[in-house]
Amino acid sequence: MPHLPYSIELHDSCLATVSVENGIAVVQLRPAYIHRNGKGWRQNADLKIGLAEVEIGSAGLPAKLADGRMKTEQGPYHNLLGLPLKVAGPVDLALELFSEAVIRVVGFNAEVVLHGEAEYVEDVA
């Protein structure tokens, strides 16, 4: 079985809140679903995006994510955010909920901060 990269899988993560403090958007994944060493883990994570503008619309949170994309100068990310993640430059994040609502965060520079210990969930086939 090939090992999946060390990454957050947006599809199996839960979006708790999106807030903006001092121009920095904090996208709270509670928990994030993380692939590491061919196994699935849960761990709380924050995706921070600077100089951010946020469009939430009528999305009800918390909610499970159906899909997500992030565009940066380092390349596009679709559903998987490689870890560790710290990118400079323009960032365009789109998170799709199962309700089909889309949350969009546009800004500059992005970083993922993990919190607490990872909890084992399953082997990933």
C-alpha cells in the first residue's frame, strides 16, 4: 500500500468557525482529518491567512467539509493541504460544505498550526 503524504484531508474534516482578528482569518478545523504514515488521525488545526477577506454567506457552522481548494504561488491544493504548511504570497481558499454552501477566504500568506495530540482513527487503504 502506498503511503499518503502527511496532510490534512479537507473532505473528512469539520469546520468549526471562521473568524478574523487583526486582519488574520483563522479557519478552525475541529477536528482536522490528517493522513500520516498510511494512517488516519484526528487533530485540531487552525489555518491562518493574513490580510484576509472572508465570505461566509449563509453557511451554518460547525459543519463537515465536502471539499476544498486553496490556490497559492506554490501551486494549487485540492482537498489535501500538505503539512507542514507555511506559504507566502496570495492565497485563495474555497471550502465547500455538504449543504453546498461555499466559504471563501482571500488574503496573503497561510500557515497551518496544529493543536494538542493527534488521535489515531484508522489505517488508510
